[in-house]
Amino acid sequence: MSSKLNWNFRVNWIGEDHILVAYKKQDNDDWQEFLFTVREYSEWMSLLQEFNTAFSEQIDEKLVESYLKNE
């Protein structure tokens, strides 16, 4: 069972206090990048965690739905 994703992501530590987050669509070779300070990255991850917690049931339902469609 596999699910095709539309995006590729990568994260790299840059220097001593920056984090580079990059993404691209599968059908494109151009990476889009965001350079965050460690604090900005931490705030972003905190926001994502709040979202995941608030919507965990809906996310779980959609994941199960997606896996069942791809069987």
C-alpha cells in the first residue's frame, strides 16, 4: 500500500542559528525555500503542533480514508 505525495520537503541547519526549509512539487525541479531563525522555526513548529492537536481527529480520519482508497 502506498500513497503518492504531491510535495517533497527538506530541512537543513544553516550556520549556527538558522534553519532552511525547502519544498517543491513532484512535477517541478524548482525548490522554494524559507530561511528561519531558530526562534522563528520553533514558533512555526509550535503553531503546527497546536493545529495537529486541535484537528487530530479529522487528520486521523482523512489519513485512514486515504489509505483505504489506495488499497
